[in-house]
Amino acid sequence: MDEIKTGLIEGADGVTRCFWHGNLPDYVRYHDHEWGRPVADDRRLFEKICLEGFQSGLSWLTILRKREAFREAFANFEFERVAEFGDADIERLLGNAGIVRHRGKIVSTINNAKRARELVAEKGSLAAYFWSFEPRQDERPEVVDLAHLRANPTTAVSTRISKDLKKRGWTFVGPTTVYAFMQAMGLVNDHIEGCACRVDVERERAAFKRPA
């Protein structure tokens, strides 16, 4: 199968999947069991949008392999706790070789935890906020193929979310970062047509109870 043309790759198990995991075992697990499956848990949503910010300029695989270290460093991304981090925590995190030691991204995560707390106070949950932006059917392509994904690293919806978050004081939440978050958290199903996971993800999305 020509992954350059189709965006699909066959694994050693004979299963056809989106190509981007490169048949690396940990990345295949992420592709099969996490990516695109709908999430309504605020902790996971906060973790993901923060890690997408850390991923900027790097590969997601780099972040995925550091995810447990990030969780340990950032209080499991419990944003009520992260919001209380201060200067000593910033210095501690800058000395942690297990994570990406980028001062701006560390400070951004603490800032965004404070903004998340405010957003929950206003909207009830992060899930209710993010899922209120779920694209309508007419905002989605008829066919999700490699050409579509390459041509659309951002969307009108991810741009709207990005602008709204920035107005609320969030940082490292550009439209590309937000769209990667949407793809991962199941607000859209961007498993390529022909990927073995696509139908399962669509079934999960159909059964998923959207947060009010």
C-alpha cells in the first residue's frame, strides 16, 4: 500500500491504519486506543491542550514518550493544583530533564490552568465549553483522505476556538494546536477512510453523550 498516496499503512498484524504512527508499538497503541475517541473528562482535556502546546515545534511522539514525566511534573494536570504553581515550581520544572524545559511553555501551562479554572466557573466544565464548538456536518469534508488532512492543518472552527481562548487569556493555543487537540479528543474523526479505527471511532462518537 502506497502510504504517500493513500495515507494508510499496513501493520505487521495485517491491520490497515493511518500512516502517521509509523508502526511504532507505542504510537500504534495511541492511534488505536486514544486518538479520535471522544473525551469529556476535564483533566484529560486540559492535559491534552497543554501537551499540544508543548508539542509546538516538536513531534507528538516526543511528547507522548514524555507524557508520564509531564504528568508527574504537573500534578497529573489537575488544573486546580497547577493554577497554584509559583516561581519555585517554574524553576523546579526547568530543572526536570524528563519534560520539555521551555520556560514560555511552562509558564503558559500555569497560566492556562488559571484560565481553565475561570472557564469552568463560567461554563460548568471544560468539556461543555469545547464540545459546544463541535463542527456541524456541513463543516466537515464528505471524505477524510490524506489530501484533505494535508490541505487543512487548521479549520474555521479551530480558528474560532483559538480566538476565543486567546480573548480569555489562554496562550500557546493557535489554530493548528487547537485543531490537533480537536482531532485527538474526538471532536472530529480524522482517521482516514480505510483505516481500521475509523468505523469504531465513528460508532463511539455516535454513542457519546455530549456535555451540556
